[in-house]
Amino acid sequence: AMAGSDADYAVKVYATTRASFIRRAKYQNEDHRFAKMGAKNVRKAVRVWAERELSNLRRLERHGVPCPSPVVLRQNVLVMRLIVADSGDAATGAAAA
């Protein structure tokens, strides 16, 4: 938890290496945001990828879908507020047996 807060947070760091970026290529082929970047501008593409996830999380939140709540995006690091179950554990989405 962050100082002065009762919430739990997750930090997602998007890898900025060329190898990790190339593995994401299959998801980016049809996305117009990546079309003009080319394979050499890895850091910019990673930033766009992170912005895309931030945008998707905000959209889910707007429509009332339970999801991690985005707090801040800096460069290639996304901080999100976790979804916490009544038990105090991070929610997994798995149905209780």
C-alpha cells in the first residue's frame, strides 16, 4: 500500500527490450497506433502499448466492469489499485467452490 492509503496497489512494468517487444507483435499488427513506428522505435511502441492498456482499463471502469483501477502511468510503468475480495486477498476472478 502507498503511504497514507489503505488501498493495495500493483505495479506493472512494460519491458522495453527489443525481444519482448517482438513477442507482442502479433497483437499489434492490426492496430493503427503501431503502423508507422517500425521495429526500431521500441520505447515509443512500448509507451503506446502501456497507454492502450491504461485506456482499456479506464473504459472498463466507466462501464462498471470490475478491473484494476489505473492510478498513474509514467513512461513504461503503470500503477493500478487492486481489486480486493472481502477476505482481504487480491481478487482472482475464480468462482468460489
